[in-house]
Amino acid sequence: ALATSFLGVSLGLMDFLADAFSWKKDYRHKWLMMIFVYLPAIILSSTSLRVFYFSLKFGAGFACTILLILFPTILVYKIRPNYQHKIDYKVKGGNYLLGFVMGFVILMLLSDILN
């Protein structure tokens, strides 16, 4: 599971680097992207085992909370007014429910930061 997660994240980072720096995905740039993605991870994980465990804790708690709960909530909040007439199904509660979810996410993030 760790190897496939590492591979998926690293491929995403390589695509991000290619888009951010407008690099072509040719042989030379692929090696450069691999150095930027894999070398810091290998150096950090081999220097201390605590860094590896901290990154797992950070990825599981903080990043998943933002990516899986906060971003979709903000997306619904921003899109709802523009597509009001096109949506067939709408969850009841409106902006009050979205505010409650955002408040809950903020509490979760604060709890994770303070621990």
C-alpha cells in the first residue's frame, strides 16, 4: 500500500512540475522531474524514521481533511448560486449545512494542529 501511494503521489507531482514549469515530457525532462520528486523524499526518509511517520500522520489527518471535506464544501458553496435552476437534486439545509460542515472541518484541523 505504501509503494502504490508513493508511486501515485510522485506521478502527480511529476505532472505538476511539468505543467508548472512548462516542461516537455521528453527523456531529459523526465529525469529532471524524477530527481526533484524522488531525491528529497529519499533523503528525508532515510535520515530519520520520525519524518516518515510524521508525513503519514500529516497525510492521513490534515491533507485528507482538506482535500476530501473542505474543498468539496467550498466548491458546492461557490457553484450552487450559479446553477440553481440546473440542479435536479439538492441536499436540504442550504448554506447553514455547508457552514456547519466548514465549522466542523475547522475544528478538526485545529485539533490536528494542536495535537
